[in-house]
Amino acid sequence: MLAEEPRPPAVIVDVAADVASRRAAGSPPAVDFQAEATAERNRANNLAVALQSNRRIGMAMGILMGRLGVTEEDAFERLRIASQNQHIKLRDVAEVVIYTGDLPATGM
């Protein structure tokens, strides 16, 4: 019995079908596909940064919960308020908490 020929991953099949349908619909040449590929790489990078930021914010919340004995909601609220008061991105406030164990000075 002959072994089945391996199939390409579904993602490759989906992309190939999408490219074929766009060409059939009269899409401009590969320059647009290059721009789309660049945009997708940027989107993937942005999602990776967002995922990492989310994890770091969760770590900072855990530190605040342990040190201050507050709830998850209160820990997030404290991070948010510090972010707004200091005009610092939430992920940057989280980094301060991770490395120092405390919120940046906010007058809280």
C-alpha cells in the first residue's frame, strides 16, 4: 500500500486560495501582496507585544495583591490610576511594580 502524500498545513492552503481568488478578481500585481505581507507581519508583532504586556500586567497585579492584600480588581485599578496620573503606559507602570514591588509615586 502506498503512503498518502503529505498535505500542506491549512494556513498555507488558505493563503494560496486567497491569493488565487484575488488574482482572479483582477488584483494588482505582487506589490500589493508584498504590502499585505508586511502589514500581517506588523500585526503579528503587535499581537506578540500585547500578549507580553498582558502577562507583565498580570504579574504586577499579583505582586500588588500579595503585598497589599487587595483583590484582583483593586490591583488593576491601582495600576490604571497610577498610569493615568503619571501619564505612563500601563505596561510601563507594571514594569515598575515588577522591579520595585511598589507603584510609582501617584499621591494615592
